[in-house]
Amino acid sequence: MAVCIAVIAKENYPLYIRSTPTENELKFHYMVHTSLDVVDEKISAMGKALVDQRELYLGLLYPTKDYKVMFRKLHNSYTVVMCNPFYNSGDRIQSSRAFDNMVTSMMIQVC
Amino acid sequence: MEWRRSYGRAPKMIHLESNFVQFKEELLPKEGNKALLTFPFLHIYWTECCDTEVYKATVKDDLTKWQNVLKAHSSVDWLIVIVENDAKKKNKTNILPRTSIVDKIRNDFCNKQSDRRSLPLFSRCCSSLRMPWCSTTSWTPSSLSMWSTSGPGVSVPPGALDCWVFLSCLEVLQRIEGCCDRAQIDSNIAHTVGLWSYATEKLKSLGYLCGLVSEKGPNSEDLNRTVDLLAGLGAERPETANTAQSPYKKLKEALSSVEAFEKHYLDLSHATIEMYTSIGRIRSAKFVGKDLAEFYMRKKAPQKAEIYLQGALKNYLAEGWALPITHTRKQLAECQKHLGQIENYLQTSSLLASDHHLTEEERKHFCQEILDFASQPLDNPGHKIVLPMQSFAQLRDLHFDPSNAVVHVGGVLCIEITMYSQMPVPVHVEQIVVNVHFSIEKNSYRKTAEWLTKHKTSNGIISFPPETAPFPVSQNSLPALELYEMFERSPSDNSLNTTGIICRNVHMLLRRQESSSSLEMPSGVALEEGAHLLRCSHVTLEPGANQITFRTQAKEPGTYTLRQLCASVGSVWFVLPHIYPIVQYDVYSQEPQLHVEPLADSLLAGIPQKVKFTVTTGHYTIKNGDSLQLSNAEAMLILCQAESRAMVYSNTREQSSDAALRIQSSDKVTSISLPVAPAYHVIEFELEVLSLPSAPALGGESDMLGMAEPHRKHKDKQKTGHCMVTTDHKVSIDCPWSIYSTVIALTFSVPFRTTHALLSSGTRKYVQVCVQNLSELDFQLSDSYLVDTSDSTDLQLVPLNTQSQQPIYSKQSVFFVWELKWTEEPPPSLYCRFSVGFSPASEEQLSISLKPYTYEFKVENFFTLYNVKAEIFPPSGMEYCRTGSLCSLEVLITRLSDLLEVDKDEALTESDEHFSTKLMYEVVDNSSNWAVCGKSCGVISMPVAARATHRVHMEVMPLFAGYLPLPDVRLFKYLPHHSAHSSQLDADSWIENDSLSVDKHGDDQPDSSSLKSRGSVHSACSSEHKGLPMPRLQALPAGQVFNSSSGTQVLVIPSQDDHVLEVSVT
């Protein structure tokens, strides 16, 4: 069950973050933020090999279930947002309905 | 061990603990008997067999039996290991492929098992047995939390699961510590720190549950809960019961007292933070630190909490996480309040009051905190709490009035700013102050009114970019480059000096990154003390945009830069330390000035012309009675018009008034009373001036066409033909603001150019005057007169001009002709004055009568002395001249008068009462129609008596057929050599020439008096050597010789037989 989905800029600020249920939003913000520690580690561990492989999936932060497909879907949707000529790279993702719907579907589907 | 996974996932290194147990059929698990914690089996068959025969005999059978047993128990994981002896292998090399034991086994057993893909995998297991750390990754909080929430489906008392998880974590950690050395543990913190963190978290929640974190300690309910939990733990397991330290003992101790809990919790927290920090997981470390801060706050130790909160907040700010920022700030505010850090607390409060992530109520609360503090009377009345303005209100834009931000000394400048209040409620501000820096610019040119009004033409609105507060500082979030083209022009002629591209926001791009992290620190703001302040008192800032207007009266000239913006609420001062982009206004002072300039490109003499007077008052105030005193220039009139008015403008060109101009003229002085005007205004008015045409100045320039001026050059003529003659008039003006006179020079151009010519018809004489209009205007000419200034009664000038009114258009000419008549002997020279009235053709009736245009000239030697007549006759017996055949040219020179004054010169000789003079004739054909055969010139002695004639006969040959003009016959006075006289002709003119000369420098004036044309003179004394004394030639003035045959033509018919005549031209 996906309870919180976030897209993080490479400077580590959230481009998009949404969680369900919404009343625990702050907790998820903290959680996503601290999880960046592991993301950082993974990125630096994969290093150059990652760039060459074009494999953007870092794997799991913790070995539970594998959500590769889900992340690929999220990344594809993010790419579409980036391709929007009216979107400034680095802005928070606020006005993309398609991206929002995709996140919603992901949260429901996995539940 | 490497775990190759299906579906394209990356292989993983995992740790597997294994036991080697001898194969027994009883040990194999039965169908359906699968326990949760059963270890899987991998069946391995080891053999040292290396001989094919032995294999076939025994090993193969044994293997088959083993396989069948496995199959019967549906066990599919097996491995056959063949141990090969290297020595043996060497000795007995298998030449044939696929005949080794391995191949045979593979053939016999593996083919049937083709679905197994991971067969070679396990042969590497030994190498990876050294990686115990991989397994601990599975003991991470998430898996544990799954157990704790979805594990055993029984109801447990609150905290029991926490206890169980805490114990599990610590036991795992203890086991790891038990089997590894320190260095190994240290190098694998990344794998264990999660457990430490999880254990810390669980202990914390247990502490909160059991009332161990509250200030007063646990109450009875808390104690009951603790007892239940401890009871639920049961007895310690026997294997650890005897050790001094065990997770069980630790938990029991921690829950037993407030102090013990604190010690254990702090130990765990610090250890976790340290571990996180050591492996670079800063965010996690900060997060644990925040929990710790919460704990300290509960324990009423805000001084210890602060550092953790600040640390976490700094991290969130740097990475731009809005919700954690707001949350941590709230905690920090509470902490700062407890610590009594007033400034910090107010600063945090202002940030929270403007934070949209908080509820309206919360925002109002924090805003009220500030207002409450601000309204408190302070112990130290002069003390100010200085806070950054950013969170309180933002400066959005600024507008100057006048919009060019330039004002004269004493002028009023308005600055309107838009402040966007971030507060949730209206805030009363005692005063808003702009701190202004004053500088006197060295470049005084910049301070002139012209420059300032010309160069600042913006709309006067300066916008300030809104700063996005919670945004991380990184390369990407830097503002875009603001690049602008830059042109620097020379102030004098506006020519381009330099050009380039400048970056306007370089200070934003190049500032140090750390500077933004001091957002929480109000200490960076310093209040500037300056002498120049703009102040606006008692303003209520409503939430959102507010307009605030500052008014100031400009005092000292210079440049004023707006530096700081401060808003005071009681003792709290919100300060915007730097106003950017730079905002400046200029104050200038100016000396009074008078400019006089023509309205048109150039002023024309003789007609009324408008001149614009501009009085720039500068710092001088024009009082009633102030006037300009113009000392009248000679020959320039200032025309007083009743209706002239003066306009008064402000320096920004807004018209303020107009007034009638009073002009009083006396003989010497014209006085213009100026209208009353305040300082820094402009008075403009127009006056008409008239430059009187002055006769001598004009006459001298005219071209004396009829006069003998042999050396006049063509170039000069052309030069004067295009530009107008000018006259300068200087006017000295006394201005009321100065004891010195201003001298103004006005240049007037004469619109006309006049030439005259003497025309003859036999002995009748005419004077022609040509008036050329050089100006762009059309004129009406009237009343032309030509008078003889010497007043000889004998002479009469009879006008042949029919019209009294004559228009003369721009760039065109008008000719006037008079006939000269006399009864007695005429004077040798005649002085004439031509005058013609003129007025601009387009204009209506002028108020004044204009002076006529005059032109004076002299005509000399105008009386005709000789008549020259030439005739060409066809050869005898022929009716017409033919080309190529010789014709006779008869020249008849007739003296028309008796001895006159003009004849009395060196050439005159007297014998027996008879006078004679020497003349030289010359026949020249410039058009090369004729070839003069034989001598083309000769000297004759001419009796000075009326009707004396001389006949010359010559032979000429026509070169072309058609009506040919006759060749020119020229007459010169032949003066004997006289040493006292310098020859008018230089030696070069005496060039021997054959008579067939073709004059290439042909003079285009048939009646030219010029002797400059080369090669036109053939000397009668050609035998004389050069350098010897030679006679001189003097051209007869045009008026003295009349060529009666000029213009006549002779018909030449072509000869029968065409032949080519070669003409060589040298």
C-alpha cells in the first residue's frame, strides 16, 4: 500500500509530495526526508555504473516487496511533467492533473 | 553468497549460515510437515572418483539410488561435487571431449533436470560465507514493524509489542557484537544503525507510555502500566540470565525509574546520532536529534533542546522542506520562549505568523506574541529589537513622483511604496523609515537639468523581486542571469564610447551560499544611522498590499540612495537591510540661464525673423519688474508686437502659466519685462528681429561680369554661387540675475546674390542686373530702380522692365535690364545703384515696411570704340563654300569714335596731328570648324578717328559641312615694351603655334575678356627670342569692341570627293 508518494529534486527538496491519510502528512514528510539518507547512499554507491546502465531504479530502501513497476510508472509520469514546456525545471509539481491522477491510482491500486 | 534472481533483477550477495549434516533418509521432511523456522536442505553428494571404470561400476549406481530417495521426498535441491586432484588431472589428460567424469555425471543426471538454472550457483557459496552483514539488512525496522503490527493475532497490552521489538533489536545487535570484532562492526554501521534507531524509538515510546518523560514523574496509572509490562516480559532466558548486561536487564532497568530511563534513552539516542552522523546519514541523525529535543523540552531543559532543533531546522531550510520547517520552527519558538531569547523568539514568531502552513489561529497567536511584546514598556526605553523585515512585510514596488526621480533644490519629491504585509491581522506601525544615503556626484554634468530630464525617462516604477523564503540554495535555484545591453555614450556628442553586456543581479549569483542559512539569526541585521531619513508615521498595515507615501523636500543637490527600510512596532524594528535593486533620486541646483536661438535653421536678412528666447530660471525667482535689457545692435531691429506672450513651464515641461510680454524700446535699449516665475521654471517667448540689409556689404561680393578682370577664377565664382552671404549681429543682454551682460550673436543670411553685366548692340549700351534667390523662400520683388550715383545729368537709364511686381522663387533668378543713353561724350566709368523692394511671397501684410535690397556696382569703358565685322566668301566662281576648299575671310575693323580719354595710353602715337594706335587681331576657331591658313593674327596700326577702317584678308578652309559659325576675331591693344611695366602676360603665353591650333582649353565664354586660354596668341614678333624685352598685349574691354558678325553662320556644302583630313592634336 502506497501511503505517500514524493518526487524529490536533485537538490533534495520535494517537487511533489502527497500522502494518504492526509492527517499524518507531517510524519510522512519527515519519513521521506530521512529516507533521502539512504537514497544518497545508494546513488553514491552505484556511482558511475548507474549512469552507464541507464538503470534509474535504485532498488528498495528496505528489503520488503519489490515495487519496480510502480516506480517505473511514477518515473514515466514525472518525465511527462518535465516535458511540459510550461513547466520550469525545479518548480514544485502543483498543476499537473495527469500526474496527480496517476499518483492517486497508485495509492488506490496498491492498497 | 551471490543470489542470482529471476526476472532480470540484480544479483545480490547474501549471507547463509549452513550446517553440514550427514545424509539420512529419516531426516528428510515429510510431505505437509513444513514448519516456519525449518532450515532448508541442500543435498550435496561428494565424490573423489576420477576413473571412468570406477564410476561406471559403483558411483553411478550410488548416485542413482540417492537421487531416487530425494525424488521420493520431492526434494529438488541437490548438488553433486566432484573433487579433482590436480596431479592426477595433469597426468591423465583427457583428449576426447565430453568423456570426463564431470561430463558423464552431467550426462547421466543433469539432462533430466534441464529446468534447473541455479545449479552452478552454489559452487560459489564458500567464497561468500564471509559476508555476515548482509543478513542484518533483513532485520530492519520495516520488517520488524510488520511483525509488530501484523504478527501474532492476539491482543496485547499497550507497549508490549514495543518491549518485544526493543528486545529483538538489542538481541540481534548483541549477537552481531558477539561474533564480530570492533573494526567489523564499525565498518558496517550502515547495516546496524537502523536497529539502534528503532530500539531508541521504541524505548522513547515506552518512556512516554509509562510516564517516565513527564516533568512530575509517573503517576499511579503509569506505574500500573509499567508493572503490567514488566510482568509480561516473563523471566529472562536462561542463556543470558547470568550475564551482567543483557537487553532484558536493560529494558527492565530503563522502565524502573525516571533517572534510569533518561540514562538509557540518552545513551541510545546519542549512540544512534553518532552512528548516523558517522556514516553521513545527516537527515536521520537530525531526526533522532529532534526526538531528543522533544524529550529535553518535556524535561524542561530547553537549553539542551535548542541545538538539536536549530540543527534540524537548518537542514530542512537548506533542503526546502516546508512542513518540517514549520513544525520545527514551532518547537523552536517554544524552546526560545522558555529560554527567554526575546529577539530569537520574536523573529521565529514573525516567521511563523507569516507561515501559510499554519492555521489562521496559530498565525494570529504568533502575531499577537509580537504585538504583545511590542506594547510592553521596556526597562531600557531606548532599546530596540531589530528583526529582519522579510517575514513581517515585503517591499514589492516603489514609485517616484516626479517619475524621473529628479527634483530641483526646494522641490517636493514623493515616493510611494507598496508593502505586502505577511501578518494575519492589521498591524499598527508607529513609523516607517527609509534610510537614505547622500552623495555629491563629482560629475557635475549629470546634475544639469537637461541631462537629468533627458536620461531618466522610465515610468518611475521599480519592482522588487519577491523572495521565496523556504527554498534550498543550490545551483539550480539561483535566479536567472539578468543580462542587459549596455551603451555608454559620450556626453558631448552622444557618440558611442563603449558597449557590452552587464549582469544586473551579479550580487545574487555570486553571494556566498552560507549566507542564506542565517535566516533564523536576526543578529545579521544592523540598523544604519544616517542623517537623511524619509519618514511616514502611524500607518496601519493591513494583511496584503499597502500603499505608503513618503514626501520630502529636496535640500542639498546630489544623489540620494535608498538604503534601508524600517518599520517600528513599539520597541520592535523590522528592518530591510538592503534595498535592491538600487533606488536613487537626484536633487539638482541650476544657475539661471538665457538662451536665444532662431526658430528656423538660419535667419534671413531683410525680412522679420522669429527668435526664441528661453529663460531657465534655475534657483532664481523672477520677480515683478525683472526685465531683460537688450542693447540694440546696429542694423538689427527688434520688432515689438502687441500680442507677444510668454509661456512659463515647470522644469518637467508642464505648462504653468502664460503672460503678455511688455516690450519697451528706446533708441539704444529694448527692455523686455519678464513674467513672474518661480525658481526652476522655464520662460519661453518669441521675438521678431529684422536685420537691415547693408549696401556695402552686399556690393562687394557681386560678380563684375562686365568688367575687365583677367585673373578672376572660375572656382571663386562657383563657390560664391551656392552659399549666402552672412552678417553677424551681436546683442548684449543684461539679465536680472547677473551683473554681467550676456552677448548673443545672431547670424543672418542675405537671401539674394546679384550680378550685373554690360551688354552692347553696336554703340547702344545696356546694363543687365541678375538677382538670384538663394534661400528656400519665395519672394515678391517690386519697384526696381537703377540710379547713377555720380549724378551725371547727361546720362539716362531707361528701364526695359515691364512688370513692377515680380515673384522670385526659391533657387531661381530674375533679370532686370536698363538702356544707357547719353547725348554728349559719356564718362569713362559709371557708378550705379540697383535697388529692389522685396517681401516674403507667402506672408500676409507685414506690420512694417521693409527696406529695399540694394546693390552697387561700377561699369567702366563701356563706350564702343571698334566694330569688328567678319565675312566668309566662297572661292571665286562658286556659289557655296565647300569642305576642303579654301575660302576667303574678310575682317573689317572700324573705328567708331574720335580720340577719347580712354585712348590715351602707351599705344597711342601722334604724327601730324593724326593719332593712331596699335591693335593686334587674332582669328581663333575654338570649335575647330575652320582651318586658318597662313597667319591667323597680325598687328595693325589703327588711326584714332571715326570711320577709320582696316581690312584684313585671310584664307580659311571649312572642315565640316553645314551651317558653320564664323571663327572668332579678337582684338588686343598692342603696347610697346616698357620696362617699367610688368607684362600682364607671362612668357608662357607666347607659344609659337601653327595656325591650325585646336584650343583644348577653350573658353566657354565667347566674349570672354580672359587671355588665359593657351595657345591662342600668335606673336607677330615670333622671330624674337624669349627672354628679350617683348611688347605686351592688353585685351580690349568687352564694352569697347562690338562684334557685329557674331552669331552669323556660313553654309558649307560637302565636297564632291570625300577625303579624310587628319588633324593631329598636340
